[in-house]
Amino acid sequence: MPILIPLDQAADCSLQSIGAKAWRLGVAGREGLAVPDLMVIPHECMEAHRSDLQVYLSEELHKHFDLDHTVFAVRSSSNAEDLSYASAAGIFESVLGVRGMEEIISAVEECNRALHSETARKYMQRLENDCLQMNIIIQELITPRRAGVLITGRPGSDQFIAEGAWGLAVDIVSGMTNPDFLTASLQEGRNYTVRKGGQMTVCLPTVDGKGIYYREKSRIELDSEIFDEAFIIQLAAVADRVRTIFGGDQEVEWAEDNNGKLWLIQSRPFANKNSLRAPG
């Protein structure tokens, strides 16, 4: 009988069985990077428990998490996303700020519905793949001080670029905010340049697990740098390590919590101009 897969076992699974997103997080965690704790619901597990999924997930997730006090991100990890030749950016779903079993089930159903969208159907036609399978990640959601996205090997092979903002990176990923922009060397973040953005509001998860909310920037945020020198050095070390682990340039979502710990949220091969993204 298929079972849920914890973070420390995800690297032992195949990409096909749990999806590249979940597998990469498992590998990154095994290699010593800070990855928020998670459980993977394989597609086979959801099929086997279709009639009693809520009861089954409640029993299994309660063994691993404090469901009443933990806020989660529920993310897709299909067999057709975060691949070297197909990123599926903008096609599948992530639901942020989820707490409690009812909200988790609702988020899982939302991720599954994306399987049947017209956008997903067209995407799979382009891949010439008629066997789309959806695995789901239930992951502890970091409440970040700052967060963003970085890409290694750009603009030069020994450099990386990054976008960052206060709070969650959701508006960076969606293109709804104007983040700060960093270019730096992968070697200790040397020779960096920073271009200030125009972030107006800060996105954060609600404490009651009812999604996300926005607030105005605080005085500390107004007076502080997103990419200060000490943080650039820390970010460069993670960027260089991720590229080494996966043997090629990566697109990485990162978040720093309020204790100064830098977390890897997602990593995938950098989608070059030939990679398949959402149909335009």
C-alpha cells in the first residue's frame, strides 16, 4: 500500500514516483541545506485512498505534524514540472497559509484540479505526454523576514542574480511587485551590485492559517537593506552549494526567517529559452 513520504526519505524515491520538486527538496535536505519539513503524498497514495483520503491523511499527518498549530504550504509536485526541459511555471498550484485538516484537504483538492485545466492539457500535448500524475507536498511554511528567487550562472558562469522582498516571495514569483535586484559572484558574494526596487506592501501568512495578508512596510524595513553585505555572502554560499549538488544552474526560491536562518523552499533546473513553460 503506498504511503506518505517524509523529507528524509524523499531522496530515496524516483523523480517519477514523487515528482522532481519533492525529490529535489529531499536531495537538498540530505546534502545539509535547510529545507522546511514536509511530507509528500504520492499520486498512488491518493488513488489508493480516494474514498477515505481525509481520514487517512488526518491520521498520517498527525503522526508527523502538530496540525492545530502549524501553518503549511501545499504544493504540487507533478511528474511534468521542474524538469530540465519543462518547468510548468504558472500551470500548477501552490496554496500558502494553510492550517487544520479541512484547509489541507481543500488545498490538496485545489492542486489536483489543476490536472484537469485547459492550460495543463495544452502543456501535456506540447510534451507529448498523456500520463500526467499529481503528487502533493505538505510543507511547513516559513514566516519570512525576507524572501526571493535566485538563478545561478547568470549573467556570467561564476555569478548569480537574485530578486528579494520583505515577507513572502509570492508577489515576486507572480510578477506583482518590483523587488530589489542583486548581481554577485558565487564566490563569497564578491563584486556585488544592488538595484533598489519599489516594494509597497509586505505579504505574510496569517497566524490562523487562513491564507495570506498584506501590510505596509515597517519602519525597520523602510530603513534596512534587503541585500545587505552579510546576507549576500550567505546567499552566495547557498547558491553555489545548490548548483554543486545538482550539477547545473538552478532557479531557487529562498526565505530567511526572523531568526536569521536561510531556507531553501524550491529548486529546479534553470529554464532556458528552449524550456517549456506555461503556454502563452
